[in-house]
Amino acid sequence: DGWVRRVSAGTDPSKAKLRTDDEMMAVLKGTTKSTVVFFSNLGVAYTTRIHDLRVQPRGFGDPVQKLFSFNDGERVIAALCLDPSDPDMHSADSETAPPLHILLGTSEGRGYRMSLEPFSEVSTRAGRRYARPSQGEEVVQVSLCRGSEALMCVSRGGRALLYAVEEVSYLNGASKGVTLIKLEDGDRLLVMKLCGDDNDGLAVQRSDGGKVIPLTAGSVTLTSRGGKGKEVIKRGQL
């Protein structure tokens, strides 16, 4: 629900107090010199220092909206802890992806890769734009990426596509992106998974509460970016 707490390293995350119907999105490790960046579904990233977050051994924490200027319908979809001095976040030139960067995907099946470097420094309350979704479109996922993985894209309508993540364009700024998976009318990107080997994958479930379906990189044929992918279910949604 977009609440954040700063606690000591010895705190057991499983015992964290959560609001009703809320759930844990991320547990981030860092020092007071680190920054934490919150990525929103509307394509804006908000960065603050861990030092500037209140230490709260108890309670729910603070709503992120209290720290930044969120728009109506805007919510946090991912959070990362960054060290601006980390050499893996930097590349020799702006056209080359650094060893560690991000991959983002939108509900319309578009996305791209980009540097973490612009988001490691503290932002204003208005944040920094990292994506430009169209009207009715939103960013569904932001993931750390090294560029050597295979990318699995799964649609709500029940299709899975696997290809080398290096096929996804590396861009220098906010954009509409390229097609990650071709979607039928009314379908949307549900989830992405970066796979390091054939055993990596995820589990999906029919929206009607049906059986859990495991999807591994070894069970989906490696193909090219922008296709429709493999049919996981014939009817219904995931």
C-alpha cells in the first residue's frame, strides 16, 4: 500500500506490523549513505536518502505519499536501494548498458532497459520520469537486470514468451519503449521474470483459483522479442 519503515538490520521482516490487507513488497539492505528509489506505476521515480527516513522500530511506518507529490491513482510498484558509488551502475559511455541496470515493462507489453545512475541521487518531491505510458497504460514491473539473462513475459490472457533480454533496447531516457510481447485486444502484461538458467522461472495461477502452473525457462521455447508466445491456458485469465 506504499508504506515505508526504516528499522535496524537485526529486525525480523516476518514480524513486521502491516495494515489490514497490506503485504510486504520489498526488504532493502543499505547504509545511511545509501539512497532508496521508489518506482511508480505512472512512470515516475522518487529517491530519498535512507538517512532521511525515520527510524521506526514499531508501527506501520510512513506513507510514501507523505514524502513525495503523488498524482491520483499513483502507487509504488518497486523499490530499490542504491549506492551511487557502485561501479556496476556506471558505464564507459551513454550508449552502453552498465553491468547493473533496470528493465521495465508496461501493461501494454512494451518496455526497455535503462541506467540506474539518474535515480541514485535524491530527487525533488516531484520525482524523475523514467517511462512515458500512454493514457490507460501503466508500468507493471521494474526489475534489476544484468543483460545476460533470458526474459520471460507472461500475459494475463495466458501466453508466455521467452527470449534473450539483450534483445530489449537500452535507452537513455523515458520513452514509450519497444514491444516485449504481442498482446491480443483486452490482454495485458501480467509479469516478467529474468532467468539465469533453465530452472529459473515462476508460478502462475488461473484467476478463478485453479491449479498453480509452474513456468521455467526450460519449459518455454527460446524465441525472439515481440511474438505472441506459448499458450499456457486455453480459456480464462491468469
